[in-house]
Amino acid sequence: MNKVEVVPYKEDKNNKKAQVAKMFDNISPKYDFLNHFLSLGIDIYWRKRAIKLLKPHKPSHILDVATGTGDFAIAALKAKPTKVTGVDISAGMLEVGKQKIKKKGLENMISLELGDSEKLAFEDNYFDAVIVSFGVRNFENLEKGLQDIYRVTKPGGKVVILEFSKPTSFPFKQIYNFYFKYILPLIGKIVSKDQAAYTYLPESVHAFPYGKEFVNILNNTGFNHTKCIPLTFGISSIYTGTK
């Protein structure tokens, strides 16, 4: 855990979990547009790449933790499961996701529920696979959230986590840092009207233990065969493991 906790609203006395829920409620109407626009659409490719790693395992029931507006849950259907369950702490994000799923006629395949990533309301050894897309860095307690993911995963089940990391090579590192620190918060503020949300994003990415450090945390949680796959010059990474 980081010594200094990164939160969206510095003056807010509520805990990180409550602040993250409030932040996503605030930006939910514009979230999908900003997500694809600010990443130049690369986030869609990243999700497809992550789900491709699930296909050989043929998971029947998949849990999408921190599902947001359901993009990763929808992408997970490419792995041909019988059901995908998504949970999130933001009612606003879930509402957008539910409308999207209804529009696509996927209500019989995907269900979205309000839920705490660190206190998952499911039995032990329940899911064939658990996936998370850009959500683990928002956990109030990273280790606790991963332990609960481990708990609800069946023995032999797969975890696939997609998360931002940090490019290390010149000049991409410098371009990325400038974009993340100055351009992204400005566009985010103009479109979403919530400056804190898009200032929090680079701060939370900077504080996140990416690469080998996060793989070690997965190992300490109990996952085996853990791996980190960097994507697009190291902007994001896919982490995989087996229970």
C-alpha cells in the first residue's frame, strides 16, 4: 500500500471508496466518450487483447469487477461464456452500462450489480474467471480487493487485470507524462465539468505499483503462473494469474 493515499477530492473528508463512487457518478454521462477520445480508441484494442487471453480457458461464468459502464463485460462475451456478472460501486456508471446492454440486447448474457470490490457478495470458488479493467488502482485497499477476487475465483480459474502502467523509454515517457499531466486533465475538465476526476487519473496511475511490483502482490495473494504483458510502449499492462 502507498503511504500517501491518492484520492479524487482533496478537501473531502470521506474515505477513498466514497470519493471514487462520487467521482464516477459525476462523470458517468461523459465517461465512455472521454475514455475512447482520450486514449484515441486504443482502450478498445487493449480490452480485446486481454479477453483473447481468456478464450483458451473457456470460462462459463465471468465476474467483471469495477465494471463501470460495462465495456469489459461486453468484450468478455468474445470468450463465449454463458454469463457475465459486473459489479461496481458507482450507481451512475451502472445506469449507463445497463442502458448500453439493453440497447445491444444483451440482458440475458450480462447482469450489472451495485457492489463493493473489496466485499464481493458471492460465495467462495464461484467464478471460472475474474476480470478487471482500469479498476484495481481505485481500490481503497489493493491487497484486500485482490484477496476477495482470489476468494471468489474457482481453483484453476483465471484472473485477467488490465491497468495503466508507465512508459520508461525516451521519448515516449516524456510525451506520455506531458499528456497525462496537462492535456488530459484540461480536456476532462471541459467535457465532464469535474476537474478533480481527471487530475486524479494521472495521480492514481503514478502511485500504482505496476509491472513486477504488482505481479509480486498477485503472487503474495496466492495466484500462480502470474505474468505481466506491457501494451503500447508500456502505457498499460495486462496481468494474468491462476488460482
